[in-house]
Amino acid sequence: MSKNVWRGGTNTKIDWTKVDLRKLYQEDGLTLREIAEPLGVTPGAISYRMWLQGISTSKNSTYRFRQILNKANAKELYLVDKLSLKEIGDKLGISYGIVRYYLISGGVTLRNPVEALRLAFERKIIQQKGPLNAHWKGGKTTSGKSGYTLIWTEDGYVFEHWLVWEKAHPETPKNWIIHHINGVKTDNRLENLIAMPMSEHRLIIPKLQQRIRELEKELSSQCGKM
């Protein structure tokens, strides 16, 4: 079989010498899936042919993803159409993390968790993906790894303590830590939360924990004398 005539996993032969993959991918900004579907092959088949032709499909290509996002007008999708980062990523076939980086680097202020939650209700995303789902549990769960309470929003689950804190203090820097004063991760009352920089959190919390241990020791000693 000729190297340039390959079935690509289907019953339709394709003469790859007549398919300008470099133009479709790099100039027109089409995704592998968008190139593959009209040809009746898989995205993997396109990736293989591009590899043979020396065309990079690296997922770390910032320029490549910027082409796709510019072509789709991702800023308009986010700001005007009110799509979430995940919805934009799913629509374009790239991760929502890349969409997030693109928007931030382009000067777009992202919605905070409270805004995302409100928008989700307005667009009925939660109703569509939540209560109508047979496994819906109210949009509230506990992370098995961290033990924190999670709340469902349009961008997926977010920490409840961040939602509570940001609603009262929307100006809080994104890179700060929201700490539970009493150490109970599911106690998300506003009066049990405090925000601080990561560096401060690392210095203060060990001291607080040490003081708690000292008080517990004192209490234990007093109880032993009674």
C-alpha cells in the first residue's frame, strides 16, 4: 500500500498528497477533530499523518491554542454569551485551564465563584445538569481528599468556604488562603473564617496549633488534679 494512500481506519481511501494538513491546522486553525470529521477518519489518524509530515501537534503550543481561541472569539463567548470556562473548552476541544490562561492574559477579569453560581442559576445550568439528573444530591458534597465542603457552580464544584467568604469580601486577593479558625473544615460560617496570605498562613497556623496543644495539656493536667 502506498504511504500516501491510507484508509485511516475507515473504508474510504484518502490521497493524503491532496490534503494540506499544515494549512488546515496552522493557518485555518482547525482542530484535529474538525479536520478528521469531513474525511471520515479519527483525530488520531490526522495526528499520525501530521507526525509523518513533521507538523507539530504539541499541546504546549501557546501560539497554536491562541489561534483557536482568537478564531472562536473566546472573549465574546465568555463575556457576551456567558459561557463558562469549561463550556468554552469543551466547545473548542481544549482544556478549560488553557481558556482561563488565555482570558487572563488578554485582560479579562474572570467571574468569582459567587458570580459563577448566580449565573449558573440564571442560565439554568444547575437545573439542567443537577436536579434533572437521577444522581443529583443537591449540589453539595464533601471532598474525599481534603475534607472541605464543595458547592456546584457553572464551572464545576468550588469550595463552600470560598463562596461564603467572597460573598462578604469580594475584594479578597485570589492567591490568599481562607482558613477555618476552629479547624473544622465543614464549619463554613463567616465568623469561623479568616483570610490571609499564604506566607502568613504558614507562619501563624503552626503557632496556633502549638498553642491549642498547650491549652489541651493544661486542661488535661487540671482535670487530673480534680
